[in-house]
Amino acid sequence: MAPPLLVIFAAGATGSWSIDRIDAVVGESLAPAARLSVSEGAAFDTAPHSVWALRGSTGNTRYTTGAEVQSLSAKQEGLARP
């Protein structure tokens, strides 16, 4: 099993993804931003111009079978897809 992959979603003026809207579900909303960048792996630093950043890691596959992991991996797209 591969180790967890570190991921950061950083919002600001630059990034591959466009942010259409931000809706608060509970508590205060995140600050508005126009773009979202996604960094995976060792590039786990927040850009200095980021308005906010969400850090995390990929989930644990402890409760999945080997066949399920292979099936999911075959269909899974990367986070940085266009």
C-alpha cells in the first residue's frame, strides 16, 4: 500500500482551477478568491500570496480489499486534472 499523499489546496489570484463560488456550511465562510492551486507530494508549501489554504492527505484504504483498491486506482483521476 502506498503511503498517504500530502495535498494542499491554496486559494488566491493564481491557480489552475477557477472558483465559481464559496458557500459556508457551518461557521464562517472562507475568504473569497478567484483561483485555486493544487499541490501534491513534497511541494507542500503554501504560496505567500494565498488567501487561504486547506491541507490534507489521501485517505486510508485499510477497510478495502486489494481488488477494490485496484479498481479505484484504475478509475481515479489526479487532483491537478484540467
